[in-house]
Amino acid sequence: MHLVVIGLNHTTAPIDVRERLSVPESGLADALSRLKMCGCVTECCILSTCNRTEMYAVTESRDDDAVLIDFLSALTGVPKADFTDHLYTRSGHKAVDHLFRVSAGLDSMMLGEPQILGQVKSAYCVAGDCSCTGAVLNNLFQQALAVGKRARTETDIAKGAFSVGYAAVELANSIFGDLYGRRILIVGAGKMSENTAKRIISNGAGSVTVANRTFERARKLAEELGGVAVGFDALDQALIDADIVISSTGATEPIITRQTMAKLMRVRHERPVFLIDIAVPRDIEPEVGELDNVFLYNIDDLQDLVEQSVRERQKEIEKVELIIEQETRKFTAWLKTLEVVPLIRLLRERFDSIRDGEWEKYRGRLNHLNDRDRETVQALLQSVINKISHHPMVRIKDYANTHDGYGKMDVVRELFGVEITEEMEEAPEASAPEGAEKE
């Protein structure tokens, strides 16, 4: 049995390669079914996001890695020569460690990002629905989800702002307590202001107004965000109504001055307002932030908050790696034990067969015994079998966690004259490693 992950991510491949090898969500089930049909693949799961495409598989041997690479090329239509230099291949405990790092957010472009855990769960669910997972990948992915949750609850790896949008949400929450029903004004129709607004809206904000010099652009963005568009001639009234203002125009001079904002704040009855100036050059005079109940932050302020959060999360890496090391060790020990289960089961069957054969051979000579005495003889036979087999069984389990375990198990098979069939390897009998989460 060979557990392996083969893939590429943002650290090994440029975006144009990642795009070509991406597996769309709509095609994931079909891709998994095709991968499972490869003769050497017994279990499989594909994790494909904007930053990675990875195939997790249980195959017969390391030699089958080439089959997986051929499959990825055939699936995506990308020649192997175009992507093999960007691939990484990790097997055994390194494959386990890799998935745990992915789930914990240590392998993400944004350290500790929250979305990846949901993406791992989604990939696992699709593979399960396609009947492409078994004992190994079920337990691996369930434990990976548990590792991701531990990393986020036991450390601060996911705390703080991940982006300008997250930073804006954190600041808005600190100003207003919550964002429910807060009115948003977008000044300009830039992409960054749009993304920031979407992040704030997703956290409970209410109505959206878009003001832009070109009304048609304002209308398109307002329609996308479920809001209304106004012209720049209505900007003052929009500023009076808004709780949160996101400004990102191409103006060369400030469009919101201290003098204007001071006048508008009197009309607002000093109601607090959060101003986010993403524009370069700035749209809002810095002196506006000196007014009471006006909270002004520019792009540098928000980026500083993001960088500060990154520094704080980096301090948590060591804690998360300790969790990963602990869980990887636990899972790897279980996996190695799983590999000896077919051998142990086969030896038990061999010993039982010897016991039954000897009983059948001599039972005719024991007709003079009563039923109780015959039961005693059978119990004696079973006791001898148990005592003879106990030490070998214990030693075989120990072999699983030694560097030369495979060689030792080959000797056991040769000594007792047993062979493990493919069907036995595909139907392991072992409980999940402690701590694996059931979904």
C-alpha cells in the first residue's frame, strides 16, 4: 500500500500553469471516477483551488506515481513537459504532514487563511460521494479537518486581518460594534473598493450607494452589489446618509475636504462615520480625520494592520507545527499498523485451519470420551494455538513501526507460507487513529 500526494501550488508553479491544471468543481466528480478506474488506484481525492491542484491517492506501489501524472496530463490536456518541473510528490508520512499543513493554513498564500479548511472538506465530501475513498483517505481527511480546527482554536494562526477587506471589517466592527444594517457609500468604481465593500456587506452591512463621475459605471457596480447609483452631484447627501464610506477614484486632488466634511457632520448631528480612502493620490484630506466622530483610514493604514496581523500569525507557526507533528505521528503509526492487519488475519486463519485439521484428524479416535472431555480437548487445542501465536502477533505489530518492517514481514510470510491477496489489502480492518474526526 502506497499513500501519495502529487500536485503543484503557488510556491512551485506560476499562475498560468496552475490555471491550465485546475479541475473545475463541476468536473470534479467525473475526474475522480476516471482516476479511480486506473487499475492501480484503490482510493483517491482531488483538491483543486486557485492556488493548488493536488491528487491524493492510495496505490499499490511507488511505481504507480507515473500513472497519476499521466492521468493529470490526460485530464487537463496539458502535456507533461509543461508541468512536471513544477510538481511535488510526497508519500507516506510526508503526504500526511503535507495535508495537515494545508488544512492548518501553513501552506497557503495567506498564512492561516480560513477558506482552505472548507475547501479541503468540500474535496473530501465529493470524493466520498463518488465512493473514491476508503479506510485510509477517510481517516486521513477526517483527521486533517480535526487538525485544521485545532490550529484555529488552540492558536492564533487565523486571528487578525488577512487582507485590506478584512482589516476594514475589523475596524468597522470596532467603531460600530456590529455592521448589521450599516449603510455603505462607494465613491468611485475601482476594483479594490468593490472588493472591500463586498467583504463588509458579507459581514452584515445593509444598503449600498455607488457614486461615480460616470453614472453608467456606477449603475453597473450598484446593480452587482444590489444597491443604487447616484451622480457626483448627489455626493454630499450620500455622505450625510452613509455610515461607511469607501473611496477610490482617479482624482488628482481630494474630493472630500475637511471644510466639506465639517459642514456635513453638523447635518449628521455628529453621527460616527468610517471613511476608507483607498485611492492614490488620496481622495480625502488627511485633516478630515481630526474631526470628532470621523474615523479616517487610508490604504497604508489598512495595509499596516494586515502586516501586523501577519507578524502576529507568524509567531503562531511553531505552535501549529507542534500540533501537526503530533497528529502526523499518530496517523502514521496507525497507517503502519493497518498494513500488517491482512498478515495478522491470514496467520490467524492459518492457525485456526491447523487446529481444525488436527481435530478432524483425531476426533474419530476420541469417541470413547464424553462430550465434556471432548470440549476439554478442543479447549486445549485452542489454548496451544493462542500461546504459540501470541508472541508472533505482538512482534508483527511492532514491526510496523520499524524502518525495516517490510523486510521483516516478508520473512514472516515466507516462514509461515502465506500470501496476501489484493482483496485482503483493499479491506483493512483497523479502527481510526485516536482524534480523527467523523463527518
